[in-house]
Amino acid sequence: MSDLLEQSPLLSGKPTVMGIGNAGVHAIGTLAAMPGSGYLTLYAIDTDLRALDACPLAKERKILVDPQWRNGAGTGGNVTNAQRSMSRERVRLEALVGEASWLIVLCGLGGGTGTAGAQALAGIARRLKVPTVFMLTFPFSLEGHGKRRIADDAIKDLLPIVDVLIPTYNEDEYI
């Protein structure tokens, strides 16, 4: 069995884990505090400077997206604004993804930065042929139908281009 694991291209090399948006950055902060997290290369990526400041990662592992236009204020849940911000950072994101042996992406769907960031990283990883696992959370029902629709649309866009997609739900009614 160990020979099989050693030959697997997905399990070779150090995994890179990227948390995007508020939910993803929070998850990365939690991972960073866990024993054994040194085996992972962790990045926190957001348009919101406050979320990044709260993350315990080293400064070089925190990526403030589009600081010249967003000024660290986030996208306010606007997917279009987040897509523009991610496109302005494409070169930097491509460099990070290109260094990865394999990639795990953590984010929440339904808002701006996480939704647009997942789509951007999926396209980059596919083009660079980096194996990728996406672990995405859906919004709570109290956040409204609009956010749920954004999350559903994002899943439809991601399914044809990702290697593995694991959706998680914040409420028991969906399980």
C-alpha cells in the first residue's frame, strides 16, 4: 500500500492550501494553529485587509488582492468586483499555483472574493495542470436566496473544470 501512495502524483510533494475570502482566510488561520501544519504551504488570500490581519500566518503568506483599487476594504459581497480584482492579480496567482505540487482551495461561496477567487484559481490550476481539491461551503439560509443562487451558479461553473469539488453545507437541512 505504501508503494502505491508513493507513486501517486497527487500525494507527492508538499500540498499548498489556499484560503480565499473571509471564510477561507478563517479556515487557514485555524489550520495554521494545528499541530502538523508545517507539512502544508498555507496562503491566505483576500481583498479585505482586516480579515488578513486577523490571520496568524506570516506576512509573506498573506496575499492582499487588488490593493490599489480595493484599498483593503473588500468587495462587499459583489462577485463582479471580486472577478475584476482577481483578474488584476492573475500573474501573482499563477506564480503561486505554478509552485504547487498539488493544491487545496478553501472558501465560502455566495459572497464576492471567495466565489470569484475559486473560479479564478480553478482556471489557473487547470491551465497549469496542477491537481486541485476544492472544499467549498454554502451560505447559511438566513443569508438569503441571492447568496444561495450565487453559490449554486459558482458550483455549476466549477464542476466542468476542477479535479475534485467537495461542497459543505452550514446547516443540517441540506445534509
